[in-house]
Amino acid sequence: MTTAYCVKCKEKNAEMEDAKEVDFKRKGGNIGKAMTGIHKKCGTKMFRIMGAAK
């Protein structure tokens, strides 16, 4: 299960439902990785930026 911060209810380490890895545009035209999903309790869309692969 992937966790992230929920902006709506301010819960830290909130669990995501239907988590998917997505690409997004970063500063300078680079492409970054992130996880997006829905918060189980309040239904808000969540977004977690992932670190660069090493």
C-alpha cells in the first residue's frame, strides 16, 4: 500500500486506493515519476512525488 499526505484532512501517511505510477513534467522540461491515487477515508485525489531511480 502506498502512503502520502492528505491535504484535505491533513493526515500524514494516509493510505492510497488505486495507486498508479505516472510521469509528470518537471522544471527544465525533465520528466519525473509520481504516484497518484485516492484517499480511503475522504475520497480526495492524492499525489506523491517519487525520488529519482538510483
